[in-house]
Amino acid sequence: MGRTLTLEVSDEAYDELVLIAVRKSQAPELVASEILNGLLPDPLLKLMGTIDSPLSDIAERHDEYIGEGIYSDHVR
């Protein structure tokens, strides 16, 4: 559940929101909400470094590890 927030923005900022909204077929308010939510830190980052793992190359090979996990789930 969210909360309603009323903001006053410059004409230029609103015009830009409208342009983006038209391209995405969305309301300017929804575009503004998506932008604001995108600025918030990812709550999963709080978990970073809290789990011990023998893997030391997850940042470099994350796509490979994800692919292996998906493959092993479907092969069973």
C-alpha cells in the first residue's frame, strides 16, 4: 500500500513527465511515482555481505549462476 503525495514541480519538469507519460501510455503521476521509487535504495542491499558463500566471483559470473539454477530446476 502506498501513500498519496502532492508535489509542486516546475512547468519544465511537468512537461517532461507528460512527454515520458505519452511515450509509455501512462499517466504523468505514475511516471513520477516510478521515478521516485527508482531513487530509493534496494532493500536487498541490506543483506549484502551477511551470507557466507564459497563463491567469490558472483559479481562477474552472476548470469552463469542464474542460468545454472534455472537449468537445474527444469531438468529435474
